[in-house]
Amino acid sequence: MGAWTPPPHRVDVHRALGGGSVADLLLWRRWVAGVAFLLSSTVMWFLFERGGYNLLSFAANTLFLLVLILFLWAKSAALFNRPMPPLPDLEISEDSVAKAADVVAEWINHGLSIAREITVNQNLKLFLQVACGLWAISYIGTLNFLTLVYIGIVLALTVPFAYDKYQDHINDKLCVTHGILQKQCKRFERLLKKIPLPPNKQKKIE
């Protein structure tokens, strides 16, 4: 039998996630690795949030232990004529810096275009979307960083899997929700148009 291919109307979630080992992990096709990742994340979150451990101290001790192991490995390799520890090239290339700068510039230009669309063109729908997004960000910002990371890991291990399995049903619900939101936005726009605006009074220049 050949490999399973999704119907034309369905989204290939595995391909959308990159189609590699990360996609296999997020879609629970490697369930042992998924269980290990979820359990280790839960243990780390419990230790730092409930056990009182400090993240900075843990990171410093881990790096110190790693550096000590590499130092002893290199010393023993020099004494006993053994191979040196394999270390990757830790230099950042100019191409990587240029690509990162292009991405940052693209995001800044996109933000400026949104601001222009709201202020100059008075796009009410876009204004409501930005306002809701900023409110959500302000609410998320009140959470602890580690808790936020843990929630992101749990969502990453549940949302793609659930969408891949029930995407037809989810798409139907999303279409209904999108239609309801569009109706409410149009109703709100009509309500704003009914509000009388004060006339512009030009001052006379003497």
C-alpha cells in the first residue's frame, strides 16, 4: 500500500509544520518522544514554579557543568592522545545577520503600514483586530514567563494534533464564527456612522 495522502479539501498539517521530526513530534507520530517531551516540560515547570528553584541559577550551574566536562575532556584527550570533544562552529555568518535584519525590517514596515491603514484610511475592522490583539498581549504579559512557555508547549502538542484529526469539523465551526464576527463588525460600523459628529469650525484669521 502507498503512503496516505489527505483529500484535496484538507490541509496537510504535517507538511505545513515542515514535514520533519518536529512535525512528527507535534502530531504525536513519535509518541514516545512526545510523552518524554511533555513529561520533562511538566517536571521542569513544577520544579521551578512549585519547588522554588531559580531558573537563572539552574542555567548557570548547567553551563558551568557543561564547561567543566568539556575542559576535563579536552585535558584527558591531550594527555591520553584521544580525540578532542566535537564542538560546532559558533560563529554567526554575515548572511544570517543580513537575513535577520531583512526579517526585522519587514516586520517594522508591516507594523507601519497597519498604523497608516488605521490612522489615515480609518479602517475600523483592522482597528478592532489590533485592539483585541493588544488586549490579549497585555493579558498574557501578566502571566509568569515559565508558565507562558509551558502553556505554549502544551498548546503545541495538542492544537496541531486536534486540528489534523478533526479539521473538517473545526473548519465548519471557524466559518460560522467568522460569519458571526463579520456581522457584528458591520453592525458596529453602522452604529458608529449614526453617531453625529461635531461640525468642523474654521477659525477666522483677523
